[in-house]
Amino acid sequence: MQQNQQINIDFKDAEDIKCEECANVYFTPVIMIKKISALISPTGQEIMAPVQLFQCSSCSHVNKQFLE
């Protein structure tokens, strides 16, 4: 039998992620569209795939770690 374990995390102890350009700590979710070639697509047809990223709400920069 599997038991649910609750983990309590205090976000005051978590590290803030900052914009690499302006050090802002607030981000907005944005969508980048990737085109997947029919040659590598699992369906054999070209696919347009949405990928959610976060951009700085101040300067619109996207940190490198969000692009990986």
C-alpha cells in the first residue's frame, strides 16, 4: 500500500530566480511555438508544439535556464 507523504516547504527559505538582465524577480508566462519536422515527428507529419516559458515582467528577457 502506498501512503501519501506531505512535505512542508517554507518558501521563505527558497532562492529567488532573478532576471539575468535586470535582476527583476517577477516573470510572466509566455508561449514559444516549435515546429517539429515530419522526419522526426511521431505521427510522420509536421507538428506545431507550444512550449511554455517565462519572460521577465520588466524587460521581457528570457533567462537561459528557461530555454533548456
